[in-house]
Amino acid sequence: MNIALYSVLPFLIPVLVSFFLIRLSLAARSSHARIKLLESDGSSREKLVHVLAQLDTASYSKYRRPAPARERL
């Protein structure tokens, strides 16, 4: 069993790496297509860039530490 696994391993690793790279590139391509479709929609009130910027600032303020309270003497 181990001999069979070790003999197939040099062929199996490149096949798996290629498979994952192809899936990643196809997912990125479809994601870009969805973003282009959203940006080309003229009926949208705001551009996608502005929505993402608002989400980014909201998430930044959510995780930002509050300023330390100063003690009065």
C-alpha cells in the first residue's frame, strides 16, 4: 500500500495543484464578471466602490479600540 502511494505521489501532487489553481482562476474570473455587471448597472444609486468604502470604514470603526479614559487628579 505504501509503495503504491509513494509511486503515485509525484503525479498526484502536480495534478492537485493544477486543479486548485484552475478553480481559483475560474472563481476570480466569475467574481470580476459579477463586479463589472454591478458597476455597469445604471439604475444603481451608488457605485460599488462607494459601497465598499462605506463597508470598510464601518468595519474599521467596529474593531478600533476606544481611546483610554483619562483619570482626573
